[in-house]
Amino acid sequence: MLGVQGASQDNPGENARQLA
């Protein structure tokens, strides 16, 4: 992934997966 910014904007679920 490029980063939390892109992930959070594109898919909120993806952001949570990265944190986990």
C-alpha cells in the first residue's frame, strides 16, 4: 500500500486492516 492516507480515502476498511 502507498500509505494510510490513500487507503483511508479509498477504503476505510483497508485502513483498519493496515492498523491490525
